Amino acid sequence: MGMPLLSHPCFKAICVIALLNGLGDCSEGSASHQTSQFSSYEVTIPKRFGKQRRDMDSSDSNQVSYIISAMGKEHVVVLEKNELLLPEDFTVYTHAKDGSLITNRPPMQDHCHYRGYVEGVEGSSVAMSICFGLRGVLLMDNSSYGIEPLVSSSDFQHLVYRLEDVVSEPLVCGTPHTEQLAPSEQDHSEHHTHSDTHKQPVSHLLRRKRAVLLQPHYVELLLVVDHERFTYMHGNETAVRDEMIHLANYVDSMYMELNIRVVLVGLDIWTSRNPISIEGSAGEVLSRFVQWREKELVPRRRHDSAQLILKKSFGGTAGMAFVSTVCSRSHGGGINAFTNNNIPSFASIVAHELGHNLGMNHDNERNCHCGVTSCIMNSGATGSRNFSSCSADDFEKMILNTGGSCLLNIPRPEEGYSAPYCGNKLVDMGEECDCGSDKECEKDPCCEAKTCKLKGGAQCAYGECCKNCQYLPGGSVCRGSNDECDLSEYCNGSSALCPSDVFKQNGHPCKVDKAYCYNGKCQHYDGQCRAIFGPKAKAAPEVCFKDVNSKGDRFGNCGYQNNGYKKCESRNAMCGKLQCENVQSVTVFGIEPSIIQTPIAGIKCWGVDFLLGSDVPDPGMVNEGTKCGENKVCLNYDCRSADVLNYDCDIQKKCHSHGVCNSNRNCHCENGWAPPYCEAKGYGGSVDSGPTWNDKDTATRDGLLVFFFLVLPLMALGLFVFFRRNELQRRFCRRKRSQGYEAPVRCTKPFILYLRTYFHTQTEGILRTYCLPTQPTYIMETVRSTPCPPPRLGRP
């Protein structure tokens, strides 16, 4: 009897491939799920030159060749290992459950990722992985083909298909076109035929002498995989890593025609949670991602561009990125929606968004050609593998404008493998700190340079809650509130790290119930108008929004639709372009935007177009989360029921009227009440924010002791002296007199009934008289005179 299919060794290998495809399980029925992705496909069995079938999966050679039968004939595919794909110090970052960073540098030089060509086919190119069967893309005869193992096959069967036959929903890039046509121009261009419909060879990019394209450029790419994608891959870090290496190999093969090499220098997998919110529009997520990148990734690993890979969908938006920012610390990134399981098709999306970073604009409405019907930088996600002449021009412009200075350094794979070591300024496993080289560590008081251990007496070496090598006391603010919808975070006294950022739950009322909290901000029209047009600006009346936003042009719209501006329906007008009044300033953020004033019913309605291209979300659009009516909120340019925010916090019941719900739906208690439910006396805060007070911190106790046992007694003594000063003065004088204190004064005639005593002495021929008056005196005087006469009793 033959071996059962599920027990077959080859099937077990294919299961790994199924996991890479995201097919979910290893069952015989998963083959039908796999083929359902294609409207048309062929089944073939590749043959390797000079190898037995049992050796076909081996990757021990730098050069291999396969015969692939497809499209009615046999094709000889010649492959060479992509030595530049992964540097020696390729780094994978993961995250423990407590959020701490885990750094790993797997030995990847003996990988199984190749590039090559189809023998005898001019202008062909191939990107292939031979890890478990063949998986890759072939470009030949102006068509793109994909190949991958058939999941349930036991005899090395593979699927071959055209990339255009991959079944997927229509997707577009969310990055706006640099130049949008006016509505009238759009009408005239509806029947325009693009010149790229004429088949042309790939070599068209080099027909005109391009000094830039003759110079090789190197993009150091870092991929970031969100938690949902990681979970979708069954939490398998190795599967995610291999999937992203496949992806980078495909992207690299696309850029080779522009003489650009893509080097995957790192991978960050959000294994425990997403450090940023991925809710909201594509523009909002992009904005959060590049901020996180600047703060977390840039200091950690040198790279030119970071691309976030998301499992979620943004409707019809495939991705979004900033233009000409490949070397920027603050904006060198993009986001990409991986909504299907086909890596070759998805690679076209990543290549598109990375192209924006490299200065490439959309090909739409331009005279562009790439040899096939649709090019990579078309705004619609078509799965193309060809860059157009316009893309080459755009990249050339960016380089000539010194926008690609970081692309000239050549990664050196021949350097020795850089395993984790003490001194690389990364806290690797087993290290407590890492301050860098001996010279860099000279001024570090906390970390021991040679051992990467903390110095004696040090508790920490870095972090928001670390100061002078010691943990900050519990209750120390490490991230203050910056809005009425934001919440502060506090150190816990036993960690150097600040707790994750939390804020009031979306939908919480703010601005005296006139607005909603949304992602930590109180969103309202007046505040946005003031931010753009100055402190005296305010929201225009509703009639301005309805009239202007119904036009569907650059100054009044509800976003984009079919590569043009979308007119706002009346019910959504308050969620389109922001309209303000009482405008006195037109200079915004140092930029001179296009300002328009529309007079309506005696009202001056002011709007703005920033012309920022990919700088999204557009500051001139009404912010997401703005209250657009009673129990209504703006989301994706629609005025929708506020129920969509899922605000479910009953403050009275859950937090006993002594707190609010935070973004994790936990109570954040007022000062004087204790989490988690604010029903007992305490010091405020939440289980997420860290304690607002810590019993290990004795500063308050010590201060009270000093006050009651030192300051207060001294104050009481001072008051006693003040109110009894006369009596104390008299007693003080008497005591001094009894001690022989002499206060000589000029004698005056004594009054009757006043008894004065006197005595005199003769010292060195000087007569001194001492008199003690009835009233105290502080005058001291020495006189040469006769002794005072003896006192008399009776009337004078």
C-alpha cells in the first residue's frame, strides 16, 4: 500500500508552504482553497538539471536551473542566489508579552532565494525561492507569471498562473496624485487612451541615456509586520520571517530594471501587540506609523525606508506612503494592506508604496509607458511588475535634487557574520545594557562597557523611568497628558520603562458635551480652525459646508473617488473640507497653501488646499472623530452614528462616578480613588497607567515629619516670643542687672516717692556714677561729675 497523503514527507513540507500562504490548515481540502484564488492556472512538475527529485529542495548551490513546462512549451529558468538580498547582520525584532524587545540575528547567508532569467527570452527576469518547492514570479514576453507548489500534491506538482488572473478586489493607492485635474479637465480626459497600451520591451527605460540609472542605488528596507498578520500566521515567527524574505526578493527583482537593489536589513514582528493603533483611515495609520518609526526604529537599526505590513483592509485602499522621503527620519515609510494570500501580487503593492518614498508619483494622466497595459505606479493595484518611463524620470529628479543621499552606501555581504555582541548598542538577550564602544561608554555612569551589565548600585541604564541609574519613584509622571482626552502615565518604581500610552475611550464627551474624544484628542471644528487660521478663527455656519463641499473640487469635497474628488452628500457635508470664518491669517505651519474665500448669504466661508501630495491626512479636511450632529461623528468623510465608536462606558456603574474609561476600557480613577473600579479610597490612575503614588516613596512622609516635629514647634516658639516680648524684655534686663551689668546714665532729679539707689567708685582718678532709673533705659553714658546727691523723701 502507498503511504497515506497526510503522512507523506513531501506533504509535511508542503504544510509549511501552506502556512506561508496563510491557508490556515493542512488538509486535503486546502488545495481547492488555494486554486480558488486564480481564475485560470496550469499544473506542472518542474525538473532540475543534474539533480534527483529528492534533491530538488536543496539550496546548497549558488546557481541552479529548472525546466518548467507551461504555456504550451518548456522554459529553461536559470537562477543565481541573490547574495545581496540579506546582509550579514540581518536583524529580526520580536516583542515579549511585557513589551520588552527581543533581538535576534539568524544566520541567513545560506538562504534559498534566487534571481535570474528565462533562457532565450530577451528582457526576461525571474525572482524565485526554492526553499520548499519553487515559489516566485517570471516576467517574459511582456507578461507576468506566478509559480507555487500545489498544497495537496505528493509528486512535486506546481501551479503556474498569470498574475492578472489572481482574484482580488479592486484596490487603489491612497496617496493623492501630485496634480489633480479640475472637473472640467476630467470630463475631457475620460476617453483618453494611454500610450502604454502599446507593447514595448523593458529596455525602454534605458533608451535615453540616464546618468542616474547607470549608477546603482541601494535601498536598505526594514519591514514591520502587525500583530494581526502574525496571529493570522498562527504565531509562527519563522513562517512570518520566510514570508517577508520572499516578499523582499520579489520587490528587489522589480527594482533591478531601474538599477536599484532592495536589501532587507531588518524585520520587526509585533508579536505581543500593536504598539500603535491601526484603527481609522489609512492616512491616520500612516501618520502614527512614521511617528513610531522615528521614535523606535530609527535609533535601533539604520535603514532607508520602513514599510508596515497590515492584515486589515482599508476598504478599497491598498496602501499609502510619503513621496520623496526615502532618506527622511520622520517620513521615510509607508503602509501596505496584505488582504490576500498571494505574495507575488502583494509585492507589487509594496513596490508601489516604496516607489512613492523614492520620489515616484502616480502614472495616471501622464504620458507614461512600461511595455505593458498597466505599470507599477498606476494608482490602481494591478499586480504589474514593470516601472514606467515616468517612474524613472521621477526617481532621477529626486536623485538630482539630492533627495537620495542615503542610497549610495553599498552593503557588504562579504563581511563576517555579525552575531549579537556586547558593544553594538543593542540590548541583546543576556545583556542588561549596552552603551556601545569603550569610548562611548566613558561617560555612561550606569553600564559596564566590557560586560554589558549594570554597574554596582545601578538599577537601570535607559528608559523614561530611569534617572541617574535609578528607577524613578512610583508615581512619577513619565508621559503627561497633552489634551483633555489624554491621560497621564506614571512610573511604577520597579521598571525603567513607561507604561503604554492610553487615553480616554473613543466617544467620551468633551468640550462640555459639544465634542467627542477620538484617539486622545478632543475633536471639534473651532479647535481645528484655530490650528489652521489662528486663534480668532472659528467654524463657519453649516450653510458653508453644504454649499462648498457639494462642488467636488479641491476646495470642497469628501475625499477621492475614481481618481477624482468626491462630492459630499448633504448629510456628509460637515465631514468634508473644513470651512472657517473670522480668518485673519493665511500662513499656516510655515507653508503658503492655496486659500479660497466663498461668500455665501453674506458670510465669508474660508477653505484651504495644502497641496501636500502624500502628506495625509489632509489638514484641510475635517478631522476624523469630529461631532457632526447630535449623536453623529465624522468617519472616513461620512457623518455616521456615534454608536460606531463603540463607547460603552457607564461611569456611574463601572467607575462609581469617580473616574473615566480609558482606551483599554479600564477605569482611570480620579485622585483620591483607587483602581480598578474607583470604589475605594486611593491615589487615582488605572491598572494601565501605573500608580500615581507608591508606598516605597517616602518623600511625602519625610516632609510631614519635618513639618510637625521641626517647623511647627519653631513656629509656635516664635509666636510665644512675639506675644510675650515685653515681659521677656523686663526679665532679661533684671537678669543682666543681677549679673552686674552696668548701665551708667546721667542722673536726673529724683521725684518724691521714687526710690533711687546709687553708689560710686573712684578708679584711676575718674568718678563714675551708676543710677538705676525707675523706667528701663538702654542709654549708656559715662560722665565726669560729682556723685549724685542722696535722695530725699517728701515733696521736692
